[in-house]
Amino acid sequence: MAKKKVRTPEEASRDAAAIALLERALQINAETCFYRADEITPCPIGADGLCCRFCAMGPCRLVGDVDMGVCGATRDVVVVRNFARAVAAGAASHSDHGRSVAYTLLAAAEGNPVYKIRDPYKLFEVARYLGVKVGDRPVEEIARDVAIAALGEFGRIEGELLYLKRAPVKRQKIWRDLGIAPRAVDREVVELLHRTHMGNDQDADHLLDQCMRCALADGWGGSMLATDLTDILFGTPAPVRAEANLGVLREDMVNVIIHGHEPTLSEIIVAAAQDPEIVAYAQSKGAKGVNLAGICCTANEILVREGVPLAGNFLQQELAILTGAVEAMVVDIQCIMEGLVPLANRFHTALITTSPKVKVAGALHLEFDEHRALEIAKQILHTAIDRFPQRGEVFVPNYRSPLVAGFSHEYINYALGGSYRGSFRPLNDAIVAGRIRGVVADIGCNNARLCHDENHYYVVSEFLKNDVLVVQTGCGAIASAKKGYMTPEAAMEYAGPGLREVCEAIGIPPVLHMGACVDNSRILTVLSQMVTETGLGDDISDIPAVGMAVEWMSEKALAIATYCVASGAYVIMGGVRNPLAGSPEVMRLTTEGWEQKVGGRLEFVEDPKEIVGRSLAHIDRKRAALGLEEYNPAKWGKSGDWRMRQVLELPFEARIEAVYGGRK
Amino acid sequence: MSRYIATRAIRGANAIVAEAEALLQKALAEKGPDAPVAFTNTAYYLPVIYGMMAYPVTKIGDLVPVIEKAKSLLHPPPDENWWVPYLGETLDCGMATLLAEEAIEGIRFAYGEQPERYPGFRMTGSASFTSPEFETEEGGGGYLNGPIDDIQLRSWGIQLVDGRMPGFAALLGAARTNQAAVALVRELQRRNILVFLMGNVNGRSIIDQLHEEGVEMGYDTYIVPFGRDTIATIYPLGFATRSALTFGGLKPGQWREILLYNKYRVFAFAIALGEVDDLKYATAAGAICYGFPVIADTVIPQILPTGVTRYEHVISMPWEEIDAPTDEEKAARLVQKAIEVRGVKVKITEVPIPVPYGSAFEGEVVRKADMRVEFGGRASRAFEYLRMVPMEQVEDGKIEVIGPGFEDVPVGGAMDLGIVVEVAGRKMQEDFEPVLERQIHYFINGASGIQHIGQRDIAWIRISKTAAEKGFNLRHFGDILYARFHADFGAIVDKVQVKIITDPALHAEWLAKAREAYDRRNRRLADLVDEAVDTFYSCVLCQSFAPTHCCVISPQRLGLCGAYNWLDCKASYEINPTGPNQPIAKGQCLDSVKGYFTGVNEYVRVASQGKVDTVAMYSIMENPMTACGCFECIVMVIPEANGVMVVSREDPSMTPAGMTFSTLAGMAGGGLQTPGVMGVGKYYLTSPKFLSADGGFRRVVWMSSFLKQTMAEELKAVCEREGDPDLLDKIADETICTDVEGLLAYLEEKGHPALTMPPLF
């Protein structure tokens, strides 16, 4: 067995439920990704981006004295090609997800009885961006044209993506001047793949430009469309209360875990789980009903819209099965570990793949077809319920934390002023005054090579202390939810005095859950609206904000990082080795070079303390550049309800005097 | 918000909306859906509802959708733990509260329960410039104010924009003591801040407190008692809404713009005195939607982050904790804080006299019974004269009282008085003498207990017994003038000296000199015609309120507010070269009859932000000048009569156009160019250039009787100039007819010239 040092559960995760289940795994001798990460040494050549596998003359390992491949490809070009392939794959993933949602919208518009337009106002807004006439036409007609217009963005023949005009004017000009304004979603992905083919684009800087263009097609194209169209179909998120962590699994109910990224089927499963027929069937098998819980971004999608609890993040997918309490894990696309199959086989758990794009050998495939969505959802639930009687010993760690999620940019706008005065003014004011020092978006994955959730917990707690407002999506968001950072009470406990005042004024948690990883597009919209609101410069790059993925692992994370940088943000990828490390020149191009070109920079920093330090320094630099007051927490903290609690402790007479005002 | 405030405000909102709904059901049952609902003298229906919903409420049944709207804005209060956000929700509840409160006041009007009855209460004075001798003792007694009417709103307009009136304070509840109440109000008055009063604590209102202390309340003293419950707070918010509609050129239903207009341009705040209950919290949430912060004199949670309001939202300044020994000083601190929180810009000139000083006291009336002494009027002669003299002949700050004081004059008696102000300054011009001299009226009136009426040699000044007891004497007139001329006109006046003359011989000598100067000025003014100058002046003072309006002021056409003529503008430009009055080179005259000038057109195009590109100076029919909302009169074409009517803002009656002044004002104001309708200053009526392209004064077929009476002499002269000495009698007014049929009959009967003039169209 173990040839290398294997981490103890406490070394492998900071999450109590995960630790308990890793111990369980040891007891029952079950293998997880944590163990495999310890077993497998990452390929050092690949880690530095120096393995060139782009033709059959190789693979060429550009290490030691070798500074050129067989064709003469330099380290710079090889490193960028590897990076570019990842960006293309990441952009393709989010964007293809967006395309699926567009087809679902089209189905809804064409009379599919299962799908409805739940947010017509958002439909009208999106219609305006996409140049679709609203007038007094029927909603379905508009929805159909919006779906077709959205699909058109993927294969747009000429011009550029319509959503680009949602960016600050200055930003748009930068893109156009540099020639990186994306023209069509598919085209930019294809072109990037083309340009990384053997013997093609062999200028690192030039290739990096296309990386940005391709990533922008994701952020301001595929992802943004995915978010918008999902909101139109299933509702724009507004605050919901829910719970997070594996303790949400119920011993007395059929537990169905929804895992992946696309909510189109999961939304229907949520509805079907409450169907009396399904409930009755579950009861017939001895369960009280069906309990849904989510993992990864499908979880986030149905959390923010339906309040379905979060079972955990990426690294908890296997652990969920280890509880022995999961009858079915329903997966759609992305971030699904093949290692689930052998684990599920050890339990009664049905691993069900549903996407036509994703089959996993050994899993049950019940293919999703939007025209038969409800039928398939019920079939899935029947399968799960049928497994309930086979449930063996159950080990559900009793850890779960409350949270408030659902912070779409539309809701944030409302939260800051209501129906009549909604705007980003109070947020901008808070940053200008220095109550909020800056904003950090901590997004992205978990990585099995790191101590699970440790970096997320650390950076978030540090930022809160320093009055930095944190917004999160994806698995990072789930980490904070489990840690209890997403309750309104957390503001009182963890936030600095200025941030606490702002949170208390609005009633928000100090960490805002903004949705799935595809919803990072919401963050772009928020940043653009902050610019429009004035007071924080005239471009995204002027805002005292930092983006980061401190436990990143997926190619999507690199695509997101790249579109954030190209949109003007400072982005730090944390935890693991820099995949550009093989070329100092490429590292220069993506830091100083990109900063000159687009005002943002991409850095890979392993040490979380360093991440926090660099972030705060960047925020303070941006504050200074805007001429804002220096951050000084001593000035803040005087508002809030504490005064009333103090009054309650006064003697009766004095209390009356204080609240009612003694009158003579 | 804070969760505590959110909880209480949301609770209050739910309760008041339910109450409004119940009241509405009762009114529907008792009065029926068609029973009329209206506030007094306003063209804006129930103004908050009208502004927010673009929905004119005229009868009880109209309130049904209003209550439905209010209900749709309600939310449940936040939970004790694990709450969801509440700021937006609370503000929505605040708006629901305002809709419900206004609906309630509307229904109360239908029942005759508003304005609130208050036996024994009497509002002070009136806005018009009449002699105190003609007051009626019973005028307006027994009621609180209720909503402010459109007339008053407009007449305050110019003061609100030029900064004389920096904003308004809504005082809600009851102060700790009567002394504290008086101190707070005096502190606000001293800064010329309008004081609005309402609400109570356990049945006792600040209105009761001030009433007991004999504080004069009414439009003239800048203190408006709306009503003794919290619901009356809707009146100041209605005032705020109408400000945006009247001066901001905004349309009903532009709710966001109306609220932001108030946040950025209307410097209002609320001071909550005593316990803040659920309804007060709910109402405050509504006020915060307007950007108005709240300062409480009790312990409540503070909301300091900014954004919905410009600065802090809610401040707690418990009276006991204010570190000052007396109520007066505590009041000063509290008001100071309120001003800071709202960002009100207050210019305050310290005038070293023994009585309080500020423009809020300008409207005070000194009744004969309260009078120590008077100068001018029937029994004596007073005059005032300002002249420029060479620099070396002025000893700055020298104040001479030449002759006896009033010590020996019996109480209630009269004596002759002359006030001679001599100024010197490098930028002073003889043309500015009358501009500065006219300020003496405002400057002297600012002293509490002193009343000033008239100008030149018909000035009439009274000193009250109270002021005299406090030690006010003749020298103090000099102190006031010295301080104010330096403060307000320091840019053109370097040195000021004042002679207060009671010595009979000198009085006669100086009166003769003054009259000589008045004559000279009259002749000079008569010579000052548009053709004689090559520069007109702009006035964009009101752009802070009406962003696309620009007045063009020529020697023969004064500003529509009546407050700025060509000389005023010239002086103002000298005082502040980058200020609101800029010279406009007339440029090439394109049409001397209609008054088209290339320079004027170019200037207006820029100043109106492209909204207006051509202005005819002398025509109402073609490209008339736009208006902000402060106009003294509205001129409107009556096509059937081939003439125009002139409605004064003091006239609330119906007109032959089928609309009252308030309704007409909506068409004339907001920087819009509407041929056939124009807002003007009343003295423009006497100008030979009045509608000169369209036939001049002889086009006037109908005119508010207020104008006929108050300008009788001037208008008579105009009629003579027009060659028709009886013309004024041929012009109808609201006492003769208020419809076109009656008007035509009257014109026929009198043979009005307009009927035979060339057709207007």
C-alpha cells in the first residue's frame, strides 16, 4: 500500500464533516482522491507547463539543457500553448453550458410544458441587450427570439459579442484597440485551438492575446448568457436561507445528491421530489420522503433559487457516498470524479449520469431530454427510492451551518435601496469612505493536493477582519457557507468595524454568495455597475478589488482568471504550482505585460498569507490612485443595534429616559 | 437600516397600511367611491401618490389601487436570528407607509377633518405685502396648516434656490421642555431653515409647546405647523415631491428622479423629538427614500454608512448626553449636527445686535399694540438712501446717530428717520446704488421684532416693545447694514458708513438729496431700454432646481421671479463673475420686433443643455422664453378672445383657460418652451416690451384682481402709455368671469381693443 506519506484526515481537510468521513474512509479502507493525491506525485514537467504534446514528434520535455522541442518550439511558446489549451477547454465548458440553457429557453418558448419563463423582467432586459424587440409582444415570442439571438452569439458571423456593451465604455475601447474584442463564442475557442496546433501561432504574446479574447468570449459571452438565461427560466436569485454540509443528509429520508453544473434537470427534480406520488412512493419504501442536497455548482444553482441545502463542495463528492446514506447521486456535467464509480459500488448508491455529453463507465445513464424532463426526473427519483431499502450502516456527521445565499446583482441593487432607490451608491460610498476597504471575489475550486478548504477559510477570515467585502461563487462559496461566514450574524463576529456597519445597515452576511462558477459573470456585472455608479474611477481596473481562486484546480478556473484579468482585474491563483513557471517570459507577459495592456495581472501564489498581503496592498494602491482616504478602521463601528442592547441593561428609570426622552 | 429599526419600521408600515385600508373601507361605505378627495390649492392632487404613481386621486374610490400598491410593498419584519437582508425591504415599507399616510389624510379631508382643528390657534401674518393695519384678527384661526399650497411653494422657490433658505427641518414629536422646543426652533430660524412641525409624544406636540410659549407660527415666520400626529409628516414630503415636479421639470411617475432630486437638491432633514414609535420609524424609512436623514434626541440605533442619503442616515443624539449646560446650547449642538448630516450649506452673518437675526424673521409683523415706536407710515416720514462716494470720504464702520434717539417718544408714537448709507469700492458703480439700496428692506427686516415695509421715501419701520426692551436702538440699524453689506456685497463694496438721522434740519436736507437721486435714477432707468445696451444677462440661478431653464434678462424684461432685473444681474456678475448671472452679448439682431438675437440664441442653446435653441424676447406666440417654476404670473393666450390672460400666483381661483394657476404652472414651468404660455415677473407687465411683438399690453383681456389692485398705479400709467386710459377697466378679472363665454361678453360690452386687433394666430 502506501509508499508515500499519507496525510491524516486533519491534515487533509479543515472541514469537520470531511475529517470525520476521511476517518471513516480509513476505517472501511475506502480510497478517495485525498489518498490518491498523496500517492501520485504531480508530473514536475507538466506542472511547469514544459511538456509539449502537440505533435507526434514529441512529447518533448523542455527541461534541463533542452530549451527547444523537435520543431524548435521554445519554452515560452510551449508554456503558453499548454495554458491556452486549458483556457480554451475552460471557456468551452462554461459556454457550452450556456448553449444548453439557451436551447432549454427555446424549448420553453416553443411550448415545453415543464419549463416556464419565471422572470419576464429579466427577459426584457436581456432582450434589450440582444437587440430583440420587446414592445407588447407575447412573452413566449420574445423568449424565442432571445433564445435564438443568444444561440446566434455562439456562431455570430460578423461584428462582436453584443454583451460587450455591458462593460464600461473605457474597457470596451481597450478591447477594441487591442483587437481582443471577442467576435463569436465558438469562433474564439476554435481559433485558440487552431492557433495552438503544431506549427501555428508561435509568438507567446500574440497567443496570449487570443487567450484573453477566448476567455472574454466566455465571461462576457457564454457564461453571462448562461447566467441570464438560467435566471429567466428559473428565477433571478434573491435571498434564501439554507444549510450547508453533509449533516443535511437525512437518516429518515431518501437522500438524492445533485452534482455537477447545469440546473436544467435538477430544477425539475426539485419539483418532482415534492410530487405527492413520489412522496407516497418513498413512504411505501419506509422513508419519510425525498431529501435533496447538492454538491458543486448544480448545488449552488438550486440553492440560490430553491433553497436546496448544500451537501458540500468538490472534494466532498466521494465523502457524501461514504456516509452510506445517499441513495442516488445524480450528475450532469463537469467536475464529476470517475472515482465515484468504485465508491458507489461499495454502497447501495446509484450513480446516475444524465447529460448526453457525459457518461461515466459503470454508472447508470438516464439521459436527460428536456421534452421528457419531468418523466426522467421521476424515473431518477424512483431509482433512488428503490435503493432506500438496501441502505446499510449510515454514518452522517452531524455538521451543518446555516447560510443566506442568493445575491444576484439585481438583488444587491435592490438590497441597497429598495424598489425606489435601488442602486450601487451605498456600496460605492462605503468603499469611498473606507468602511469597506475593498472587494475580494474568492471563487473557484477545491484541490485535493491542498488541505481541503484551508486556504478559503484563511483568506476569507483575513479579508473580513480587514473590512474587505467578500463575494463568492462555486466551491469557494460552499466552503464559506459551511464555515458559517454566510450568516448575517457572521458580520458581527468576523467582520472589521466598517464592514460590520455596512452589513448591519443592509442586513447582509459579510460574505455574499453570488451563485455557481458560471455566475462569475454576475461579478463582472457588479463591477461594471460600480463603475457606472461613479466615484470609483471609470473602468473596472480602477476599483479596489481582487479576484482569486485560492484552491483552484480546473481549466475553467484558468478561463475565469483570464477573462477577469482581461476585464481589468488583479487575479491571484492560489495553492498549487504556477503552470507558467516554465517560462519567466510568459510570467512577465501575464503580469507586467497584461497590466500594461489591460490593467489587470495574473499571479500564481502558493502561500495564502502572501495572497492576503498582496491583495491588501493592491487594494490600498487602488484606493490611493483614486485619491480615496487611507483605510483606517478606528473611524468606524459606531452605528448599529449595540446601543439598544446597552440600553436594555440600564436600570428601569434610565432606560425609560433613554428611549422615551424624559419630559418636564 | 439596523435590524432594530427595520423591525420597528416594518411593523409600523404593516400597521398603518392596515389602518389606511380599514379607513378606506369605512369611507367607501359611508361616503361612496365618488366622494371627492383633494388637498387645498394644489394642482398635484395627493402629491406623493401623484409623484410616485403618476396617479391623480380625486375621489375616495381612486384610493383603492393606492392601498393595493402599498400592500404590495410590504414585507415581514426580519427574524431574531439568521435574518435575510432588510434595507431594501424596509425602504419599500417606508414608501408603503407614505402612500398609506397620504391616503389617510386624503380621506380625512373628505371628512372635513383636515387641516386639523386647534381651537384658539392662529397662524401669523400672510405672504402678501400688505399693511399690518388691515389685518383681520380672526383670519385663519382655529386650524393648523395642513398641506402647504402651491402658491407658497412657488413663492419660496427662489429663496430655496438662491440659498437664502438653505432647506427645511421636519420636527416630529415633542421636545423635552417648552424651552428646548423654542430653543430648537430659534436655532433653525436663525439659519433661515424652514421649520415644519408635526407629531406628538403621548398626545403632546411641539406645536402645543410653541403655542404655549407664544411663538408665532405661519408662513411668514418660516414655521409651519402641519398637524399633531405623525401622519401629518406626509405634508412636508408632499412639499418635497412638488418641489421636484414644480422646479425640477419632472413628470409624475418619474419616482426615481423625484426622489434623487430631493436627495441632491432639497436640503431637508427630520428631527425626532422624544420616543420614536413604530409609525415614526416607518415614516422615517419613507423620508430616507427621499434622501432625508433623521436625527433623534433619544437613544435609537445609528445608521452611519451613507448612500441612500447623502451622508449618515440615522443619528442618535440623546438630549441628556449633549454636552452643554443650557437648552439653548443643546439645541445649537443638535441643529449643528443635523446641518452637518444633511450637508446643508448655511451662510450665517453674525450681526451684533441684542435681538435674534435671520431671514426667518423677515416676515414678522409688529402689530400696533406690540409697537414701541414707528418711523414713517401716517404720522412721520422715513427714508433710506444709499450712495457711492469716493473712497477717502468713507470711514469704514462709522455709524453715526445724528439727532435724538426714540427714548423720549411715547410708547406707540412715531418719529422721523433717515437712513443714509455711503459706500465705496473699486468695483462699485453708480448703477448699483438702487440694487444695494433695495437690500435695506431685507437686511433690517431680518432682526426679530423689527418690521420694515416700503423703500426710498415711503419706508416704514416699526420696533416692537420686546426688541426695545432688549436694548435695540437706532444705532443697531447701522450695525445691521454695516455687517450685511460687507457680508453680502463684499465683492463690490470695500467700505461702508451709515448715518441714522433724526435731527429735523438734517433730515430735511438729506431727504431733499435723496429725492434728487431718486429722480435721477428714475430718468436713468427710463433711458435704460434694450436698444441702449449691447449686453443682456442670463440667470441660471434656478438650474439647481430646473436644470434646463435659463432666464434672459434685459433692461426691459426682468426675471420671471421678479427678484432680478438687469441691474441686479449686472451687480451680481460683478460680485461673482462665475456666478449664475453671466453677460450675454446680444450679437446680431435677427428680428427687432420679435426680439431674436444671435447671441441670445447661442447662449440659451448651451445653457439649456440643447433643449432650447431659439428664444424670442418679445413674443409669447413664437419661441417664448422658458420658465423654472418661480414665476410671479402666468401669461396665457385665450384664442377665443384674441388676447391673453395674466394670472398671479396669489390667485387661487379658476381662470377662463379652465385651469387654475397651479395647473397652468405645470405647462409653464420646468424649462419647457410652450408657445402661448409664459411665466413672467409681474413688473414685466408694465414694460413697453411686454409681448410687444404680439400687440403689447392691449392684448391683456383678463387679469387676476390681485394684480389690478396691488399694481393699480403702475398699470394705469401703462394704459395711458398705450393710449387707452380706461383699458384697465376693460380687462376682466376673476370677480367678473372665470370662463370664456363670460369673458367674451364682458369684452364686447366694454369694447376691449383686443377684439379688433389683428388675429394672434
